[in-house]
Amino acid sequence: MDPLLLALFGFIAMMGLILLHVPIGVAMALVGMVGFAQIAGWGPALTLMASEPASAMANLDLAVIPLFMLMGSLAAAGGLASDVYNLAYALIGHRRGGLATTTIVASGGFGAICGSGVATTATFGRVAMPEMLSRGYREDLAAGSVAAGGTLGIIVPPSSMMILYAVLTEQSVLDLFAAGVVPAIMAIVFYVVAIQVKLMISPEAGPRGTRATAMERWLAVKQAWGVYILFAVVIGGIYSGIFTVNEAAAIGVMVAFLFALVRRRLGWQRFIKVLAEASAGTAMIYVMVFGATIFSYFMAVTGAAAFLVSAITQLPASPAGDHLHSTGSVYLPWGFLR
């Protein structure tokens, strides 16, 4: 079979497996192995299945992912998610849709000390959903706020997905973290705007909460001291250059662990559950890494990647495309945007 046609069939097969609810990493690895075997034989294909995962496991840059996953689980166990939520609610909970807005803002704050969208969604599903439903919020607004807030765990630095992308594309992790700050702020703002638009259409979906007193706000600010420390250690350490990303994640794990111990919220059973949650999330990400590397290897040997690059570069570019390629700017009818 023509390699390019094989690559097309492989892509369709991968999407078909994903639609059948086969895990994405498994689908990519399976299609990549079978496709590579059609070109090089089953011996090299089985060797690829062994060598690529081993190479990924030995990658020190990926070691930061389980550390961030563990830090997020420990932070949730130590009550830091509740502290962030209570702080946000004390400041803005009295406004219309305040609990939904609080969920978005708190998810962004927790994402800055967690690095995992899965952990953020799961944590605020337990923290925020019962609060909103008990105060008369409609289920669609409550669930949508939690789901939207969970995506901030991927966008807000430090993000395990950014680290994964940096490793797979050989980019700088710190550059990605720096580039993620503005989009994260924009996402929070637009989510809040979307909530207000929803409430303009259906005011009953998010009733106002009670206004916190000045003393209650001050107590919420004081109670969140652990969040400030963990944020300063991880984010401050990374951006100041004191720690590498791996070192900041390791120290963050220790700080979150000590905080949970000091609060006496980390019994033996809870500690085992935290390890299980972090391990499950890490395993999911690593399976995706294995599958992506095997599938990309298959695509590379078929020549599909080179074919696509060549096809795109040979397209007749418009003046806007030429200008974008040469200067990074795009001319529009009303001027240009940098």
C-alpha cells in the first residue's frame, strides 16, 4: 500500500477507535504499531513499542508531571482548594451569580498551585457543586461553571499539559509558562462575562449570595495563608530563577505535604487515596505520551508529515500570509494587528 494512503487509513482508524471510547493513548499506540508493522515488519514494530515508552520514562522533563499531580492532590487534601473558594466567595460571592463567578476565580487560583485540569475539576466538583445547588443555583449553570473552571488548570501556569507539550515539541517550559499568563487571565474574564450574559437571560439561574462582613473577609484572607506560601514557592521560585521547574515542583510537593500534616488532614487512608489519585492522573498522561510518540513515529516513516509541510508551503500565499511570514503582522482592511 502507498505509505501516504496507509497514513490516511491509520488516521481514520485512530479516530474511529477514539469514537468507540478506546483511550486516546491506547488508540494512537495501537494504530501506530500496526501501521509501522506494515512498513517495517512486526519485529521492528514490537521493538518500537518497547523502546519509545522506555525513552519517555527516562525523560527527566516529564518527571515534573507526577510531581505537579501529587502537589495538586496534597493541596486539595490539605484544604487549600476550600481556602481559595472561601476567599473568592467572601470578596465577590454577594454579587449576582457570585458562586459561579467564585468557582471560576477559585479554579484559576487553585490551578496556579495544582497544574492539573483533572484535579481542578474533580476538586471543585466536590467543593463548589454542593454549595451552588444548596443555594438555589440551576444545575446547568453550576455544572458549567465547574467544567469551565476545570479547564483553567490546563491554562494557568504551572500546567502539566504545557510541560507535556514542551517535551513533545522540544520547546522551553518557562517560555510556555510565561506565554500562558495572559491567555489564562483572558479566559477567566471571558468565563465571568459568559456567566453574566447567562444571568441576563435567566436571572433565576444564579441568585445573589449574602454579603460578607469586613471581619469575614479578613478571616478569609488570613485563612488562605497556605495558598500564598505555596504560590510564592512554586511560581515565584520558577520565574525568579531560584528553582528549575522540577525543583519547584518537588519543593511544592513537600510544602503541600507539610501543610496537610500541620492541619491534621492527612491520615493514612487519606494519604493512600492522594497517592492513588496522583498515580492515576500520571498514568493517564504517560499513556498519552507513549501513544503520541509511537503514532508520530508511524506518521514520520510514511512521509505524511513531510508531505503536509510541503503541501502547505507550496500553497499560493495571500499578501497577508506573506506579510505574516516575514514580519509576524497581519494586514487587515482597517489596518494591521501586531
